[in-house]
Amino acid sequence: MENNKNNKFKKILEKDSFYLVLFLCVCLVAFTAVWATKNSVDNLMTNSGFKNLEYSELLDDEKDLADSEGEIHLIKDDEDAVTASTNPNENLQKAKEKLEKEAAQNKNSQPLAVMPVEGKIIREFSDSTLSYSPTLEQWELHKAVDIKVSENTPVRAMKDGEVVQITRNSKHGVTVKIKHSEQLYTLYGNLSTEVLVEEGDFVKAGDVIGSVGNTSIVESKEGPHLHLEAIKDGKYINPLSLIK
């Protein structure tokens, strides 16, 4: 009787052992399949360039591309964009540099100067070849440009600058002289007596400073016109070169 019980228990134990071994085999097969699948996916992602790295595995120059959670940005930033930083002073400096860059680009895209009046040039600039003066009835150097326009035509400043001199009885009649920089000045002569600016005023390019008259002593026979001069580095230059 006891032998029968032992045989029965032994059969049950052998049967349970079989199922245990079978279960372990199934688990081993499943684990192997998962491991193989993961390796295949990792290899595929690595070959495609999309493998995500832990922040600690990044090189120093790559860490700048990672955010606080250790992710890599796959989209290249715009070169003109201001890169965000945790340092507010650095962000402010970058924003300032961007504004200065845009301002410089806008400045370069604008014309160097504006025409003070639109009319016919009746006497060209000449600092080496003699030019005939109808008023003085002689040949002389003409270090200016004379532009024929109607009387009372508005005269505009060619560039930003400070009005440094106004004369009312010079040989070129009523004149306004504007300082644009330490090296550059422009002078507007043969104006009417009604000057719209005063010495010390700051004008912008295109601002009206007065109007054309016929007050010049040495160019009275030429009629109403603008006598325009430009002085750069202490020498007279063709004022139209500031525009071209």
C-alpha cells in the first residue's frame, strides 16, 4: 500500500517537473526573441542616424545640442535665430547682436544719400578742368554742381547731419552747411532768404532745409538753381558721388 502511494507521488512529481521545465524553456525562448528583436531595431536605428544617446554618452560639442532631458534636436537651427540659453545676460547679448546685424543690413540696403532737388545739371563738377562762368564771363574751376530748377523749389538735406553754418551774404548768396561726420560736409547755395533751419539743428536725410532762390553774386545770370558742394577730408568732391 505504501509503495503504491510512493509510486503515485513520484508520478505526480515527475509530471510537475515536466511542466516546470517546459515553462522555463518557453520563458527562455521568449527572452531570446525579445533580445534579438531589440538588437535588430537598435542596429537599424543606428544605421539610419536616429539612435538616441544618453546625455552622459554625448561628446562635449554634442551636449550643447541636448536639452535638459538629454534629448538631441534633430532639426538644425536657423543660423539667424537667437539660440536660447539659461544665462539671461547671454541671451540679451545675442539678441543685441542680432538687432545690430539687421540694422547694418538695412543701412547697407538704403541709398548713400538723396538728391536735394530734381532738375537739370547746368554746370558739372570740375576740380581740374576749367568751366565757363556766364556771370563772371571767365573760365574757372567749378568745385560744385549747379542744378537748374524753378524758384522756391524745396531743397532737401542729402544725409543726416548737423547744421553748422548759415550765411546770407556769401558769394553764393544764402547758404546752409551741414556736417555729416568729421570727414564730410555738404553746402547748399543760392537759396532763398527763407531758410527753414537754424545752426545747431539736426536734420535727417530728405528733410527740407529751405528753397531755391537767386541770391548768388557770382552765378546770378544762371537764374534760379541750386549750387551744391561737398567737402570730404578737407577736399572738394563731386557731391553726386555720394549718391552713385
